[in-house]
Amino acid sequence: MAFLEIDGLRKRFGQVEILKGIDLDLEKGGFLVLVGPSGCGKSTLLNTIAGLETITSGEIRVDGRTINDLHPSKRDIAMVFQSYALYPNMTVAGNISFGMEMRGVPAAERQKAIDKVAKVLQIGHLLQRKPSQLSGGQRQRVAMGRALVRDPKLFLFDEPLSNLDAKLRVDMRIEIKRLHATTGTTIVYVTHDQIEAMTLATKIAVMRDGEVQQFGTPAEIYNNPTNLFVADFMGSPAMNLIPATIGTNGNALSVVLQREAREPILLPMANAPAGLSAFQGKPIIFGVRPEALTDPEGAERNASNIATADLHIEVVEPAGSDTFAVTNLGGKGVVARLRADANIQPGTVTPLAFNLTKAVFFDPATENRIR
Amino acid sequence: MSAVTTPARQATGGVNIKTINRIVIYGLLALFALFYLMPLFVMLVTSFKTMDEIQNGNMLALPKAPTFDPWLKAWGETCVGLTCAGIKGYFWNSIKMVVPAVLISTMLGALNGYVLTKWRFRGATLVFGLMLFACFIPFQSVLLPMATILGSVGRFGVTLQNSIGTNFGLGNSTVNLVFVHVVYGIGFTTLFFRNYYEAFPTELVKAAQVDGASFFQIFRRIMLPNSMPIFVVTVIYQFTNIWNDFLFASAYAGTGDAMPMTVALNNVVNTSTGVVEYNVNMAAAMIAALPTLLVYVLAGRYFVRGLMAGAVKG
């Protein structure tokens, strides 16, 4: 039995259904990231787990106990808010111990707990300050301290890093990951940043319009997206989704990609997914991640199915660690990811290798994966 | 060359026009300030003069032999109606009426604002709209209905007095005035607090809920300590309004022991016997105006921005 279980959760505001039957579960010590574009219902879902929003139907269980109708303070959860939500009239120590004070914990015990958390988060020197005297990163730490001090069954994070600048965000991301590894707590984390989702999660739920599009490990989500939305949303730079058709090449199937002013490219498929044969002569969406489209020398050596094609390079973007080359296939800009020192010039025709073992196919009508 | 010098000349011209603008603006402001301060000045100097000096001298002249006697007389001896014990009793009447009225109406406004923004219920906007409507009801239209209600309450008080020996203050004129001012003030105080709390970060309330704070604990520990600016604004507004009120005061406590300062001052000035003692009248008026000035001077210091700094975002 999983530690956190959500069954058929629905949430309705008047006539509008915000959450349309969510089923999720998370093992003890897991890190679940809810990710999706704004308005997808991920924050509402987190608030229902916290008890800050009521649910219309369904069930939420933590450690086997149904918590649907419990007051937030009775759910044994702690929450870190996007804006940190530190009480401006209290000191850092007051903020951290407010929850214990409300529960009537004696002062000596409170002080002990504050000191312990302050040590973990290295905020001991800030305890007597007011939130207004802290920097963004320090406020973030205090907000986490307020959650940690409760030692709850479940931690809820609502976009905790979105107010930090880029560098601090990476630092705090690592810090949260370290905290999770050392304390072994169970975490539900909401973000719209797919990099945070990939790096932190043990399980990701990609959401759109109040529905879970796909639920799985980061690797599953990244390598085996179930539909066009997940494929497009996860990964940076995004997966190339190229309109194509399926042709036959002897016995095997091949992917036909249209090019401007030149004959189409034919990519022979050695081990095409079974469902693809039904699409012969029909349009499909051919999905290939930028790292699976690279210079032939940089291509994965042990990949079984690599096809090379000459492509006209329109733009070259050296990003330091990698070089990105943009070409045009099927009427769309397609990004290839090359080694940093790859010798490539814009305006030239260069052979690039498609790693077809990593390629995925989608039905343009249903947007679902063809398997 | 000309291309270089022309902008320079324009720049100096600009500075001159700016200076003239400044002089005109500050000149006008000073003139208006003078115009508004003139009555205060006349009141102040007159209150320190003897009657001889007032009758024979210039109204704007400074007192030749400043004397505190008019102030002392206004405070302790002058006649209000038929009793000649000064205005001090009425001053305390006003204090006894204003302080509870201000505190109760402000606290109720804060509570209303808190509920209307952080504990929204179905129809909250309508309720707020109706409360707002209370701000636009003219005093005069309330006079008679309120008199009827106060009369009933008073009779109930008498009944209580006869049956159980205490009336719990029902029917007492001071209590009546407090009640009237609280009811009339709730519309304004709710408006102030509701608009302030509308911008108050809701995440703080949610965090406190997760921390296990109850409805009133959140109000007392989170909302109120972060409401100082609007609290001060509301107190100053309510204090000034209630202290200066004459209509309700004269209608519901126009005679008798509970008569507030404003009514008493009117009776001092309107006395029809003997010489009009302008110096005593002015001193009495100054005493009547002092508390509102004092509240502004003391509380105005807390009109500071940025009390919410650090609550949210970076």
C-alpha cells in the first residue's frame, strides 16, 4: 500500500470542473512532482491535499488514514508556499515555532526544536530577525524551516523556487534534493518548471486541464511520453515534433520527411513500433529529441538504429556546453544538439544522424502515442 | 557651434521657468495655508486676552498681557445652560462616549474586513455592498427611527431595572450614543479594513491554518499585528467624526448629565445672559478641538508604509 493515495479526486467550482478525477500514489520517502502549465490544476490539487480547498468527490489517504475532511492542522502535513508566507510581525524563531505554539508545546521544547532546525538549515544567526530583514534565499530557508520543524508525514511545496533568481534557484534546488535525501521525508512538489520536475522527482505527474496526462518516473516521462502534450512539455530544448508520413521500404517501414525544394528524406525503421504499420501512407507526428539528432561522430555508438541524412543548416547556436543547429523539416524548425566543438556552419548542407531507437510517433488526430 | 550653444541656452531657460513655477506653486500653497490657519490664530490669541483688550484692540494683535484665566474659567467655571461648573464634566462625557465607540466600531470593522476577504462565503460581495450603502445614508434620515429604537431599548432597561435590579446600561444616554456611533461607523470601518485586507496576502492565512491557528487566533496573531497603518487611519477617522458629532449628540443626549462636549460648547456660546465672553468661548472651543489634534499628532507617526515588507516575495 502506498503512503499517499489519491483516488478519483474531483473538484468543482460551480459548473467548472477544476480537477477531473485524479488518481495518484506515492511510496514512503518518495518525491512527487506535479508539473504542468499554469491553470492546469496542480496548485489546486496540492491545496486539496493540504486541506485548504475542499474536494467534491474522491478520497485522499496518507499512511492508510483518510484525511479528506480533516482540518489542515490535523493532517500531519507541512507546507512551503510560493510567497514563503512568513508572518511579518514575528521573528524568524517566532515564525518557525508558531505552529508548535498553537499546539501548546512548552517553550523549552520549542526552543530545542528551533535550534535543531536552525542547525540543519544554517539559519542560527537569523533567528532574532524579522522577515523583512532577510534576503530571498534566507526567507526560503526560513519557510522550509517552518515546515521541517513539524516533522510531518507529508511535505507540500507550492512552487517554492519561482521567486528566486536563476542562480539561487539552482542552489536551492540542490539543497531541497539534499534535504530529501538526508531526512527521507515524503514530498509533494508543485512546479511549472520541467527542469525542477526532472531533477527532483522520483515520480512526476504531468497535468493539463485538470487531468493527469502521464504519471511515472522522470525517465519514463522523458523517454516514453504517452502523448504529444507530455512530449512537448518535458525537455529543454523541447522535443522536435515533425509532421511526417509513413512509407514502405521493402519489408520495413520508413519515415518520410518533407524538405523545402528538395526530395523528401526517407528514414528506414529497423524496429518500428507495431502500431505504426496501420499508418502506412498516412500522416503522423515524428518525435525526436534534439540529443537524438546529432553529428554522426557524436551519435550514440551502441544504438541499433541510426539513419543519417544530409540536412540544410539554417542557424547555429553555440551554447557553450553544446552547439544547437536549426534546420527545417516538414515545414517546422528542427533543433539538433551537437558537441560543443562540432564544426558546423550555417547555410551549409551537413550530414546529421537520427537515433531512431529513441524516436517516438504520435497520431495527429488523437495526439496519442503510436506504440 | 550654434548646434552646441542652442541646447545650452534652452537648458538655462528651462531652469528659470522651473524656478518661477516653484515660486508660484509654493506662494499659492503658503497663501492657502495662511488662509486656513487664520481662524485658529484668532482663536488662540483671543483666548489669551482679557475682555478689555478684546473690546478695544485689534482682533489679529498678539495679547499684550497673556492670561490663562479664560482657559481656567472655560474649564471650571463657565455656565453651560443653568449650571456654572465649566466644561470639564462634558469633556469627560465625550471621552467616555468616544473611546468605547471608536474601539468597538474599529474592532468590528476589522473583523468584518477579515471575514469578507479571507473567509468568503456565498453572498459576501452583496453583504459588503449593503454595508457600503450604510456610508451613504444621511445622518438626518436615521434620527427618528433611531430615536424609536433607543426609546424601546430604554423602556426595556426600565423593565430590567424593576425586575432584576440592573438595566445593564440600557437607556443610559452615553451607552445610547456609543451604540448609535458604532452602528453608523461600521460601514466606514468595514470599508477601510476590507480594502486593506483585500491586498493582504491570503497565503499568510493559509500558512496559519496549516500551523493550526483558529479563526480568532489568526485574526489576533496574524491579521491585527499587520494592520497598524489601516488601524491608525480608522481610529483617527472615527475619533474625529464621533468627537465632532453634534447632531446625534444633541438629539439623543442634548440635555442632562451625559451631554457631550460639542453640545455643551454650543450652549456656552449661545448663552443669552450678560456679556459675551469671547475669550472664554475661544478657550472652550480650543479645548474641544484639542483631543482630535492630539490623536492626529500622536497616531500620525504610525502612518508609515512598508509594514508588510518581508511578508511575501523577494
